[in-house]
Amino acid sequence: MSRQQGSSGKGKSAGRGQQDGKDKVSGRGSNNEKSKSFARGNAPIKPKATPNKKKDSGEIRLNKYIANSGICSRREADEHIAIGLVTVNGKPVIEMGYKVKLEDDVRYDGRRINPEKKAYVLLNKPKGFATTTSEGKGRTVMDLVANATDSRIKPIGRLGRNSTGLLLFTNDEEIVKKFTNSKHGVPRLFQVELDKNLKFEDLKSIQEGIKIDGKLTPVEEISYIEGQSKNLIGLKIKNTGNTIIRTIFEHLNYDIIKIDCVAIAHLTKKDIPRGHWKHLTIQEINTLKML
């Protein structure tokens, strides 16, 4: 299991390389003239000049961008571009050698593509971290998964700053769509602690679906937690955020003490301590895609 640990092999070969270079430069010649020549900086055999590398502009050729997404080869990508199957930021591009940035909206046959390796990271969020990718918001969940992957992952849905539990990060647009699909969605199980016991009639009202401001607020399941006091509730919803939970209980005059997401579909917190994360296994990813 991956944890919040970054590994780096950088720097191991630098010292050796520098030593090799020192040995070459400081090698003694057999005649004094050669030594003087080195001292003046004039080597007997002048090395070929290497052109200065241009500063990375962050751009990538469109055919490479498409190929990196895994759709096809670069040559095939050129063919798709030529016949107008590729758009960049909403506009068709048929120019060979066209360059794009990673943040551009590139679509093949109407479907958005991503040139990065797909990543799926499951975090057990602690209290005190905002669910946002914006900077200047204090401690955020992005700080907790900073070392998880080089791919540009984002959280699906939200957990309030003081809410805890599972939060899934990915750059896979197909998975994101599964969560945000209003008809289907992906079920999430929460444990909710209230300021007082939940009345049975209120539990039934939530179970049957209550209307708030004329809008139905559907819940997949709700129940008391066996062996616990009746202010601890298990609640399953398919909404990507937890605002619906607060909306329901505030409507019924309950204050929420704690919200903890304990499961996302088949994914649980097993072996993920609070504040830690793991990469999903192939089986977990495939099961998520089949939902």
C-alpha cells in the first residue's frame, strides 16, 4: 500500500559524475605545453558546441498529446487531426505540428482526453482540511496527497473542512462522470452523529424522501447503528457532496456533530489510517468502472 512517502533517487549519481569530470580535467599530461594549454582553457581537441536548450514552454505537440492518452499512435493521431476529429478548446484543429498545453480541453470525436497516466487515490481525510484545489485556502486535501502521483488528480465531490472519511481523487473523466451523474451516481455511506437522538418518525420521513423547499431530497438508505445510541445514524446517498445531509437534518431541527464517510461504493477505510492514502488496485478500479 502506498503511503504519504515520496521517494527520490536524485543526487546519487551527481557526485560520481562530478568526480569523473574532475578526473578528466585534472589528468596530467606528459608535456608542459599540454598542461599550459589546459590551464589557458584551450583543450587539444575542442568539443562540439551543444546548443542551448530552450526553456520549456509547457507545450506539447497535439499528436503526441493524443498518443499519450492511449487512443492511438502519433501517425494515426495525425490522420485523425487531418480529417477534423480533434478539437482544442472547442475549435477543430487540422494543422500538423499544432502545440497544446496540458490544461487545454482536447477532445477526440467529442470525448475529452487526458495525456497523463490515469491515477486513482483514496484518502482517509482528517478534520481541518478543506476540499479544494484552490490555493490560499489554508490546509487543503491536496496537501495530503501531494506525493501520491505526478498526475494532476482532483477530488470527486466534497467533504466539509471538519468532516472526515473517504475522498477519492482521480484524473479519469469517466469515473468523475459516474459520480456526478444525477440519475445514477455512486453510493457513499456516511456515519452521522447528531446532537440528540433521531426520532423514529423523522427517520421514516428521511427514508421515504422528504421535500425541502418543494424539492425531493432522496436518500438511498438510512438506519440506526446497531449497538449505538440513536443519535448515531448510518446514511447512504449518491450525491457527491455532503451538503444534502446538512440540509436534511437542519430541516428537521437537528445539529450535526460529526460526519464521517465510511465507504464509497465497495471502497472502505480498511488499512487506511486517518490522514493517509492508498492507490486503488486494478480490481477496485475495474469494479468502480462497472458500477
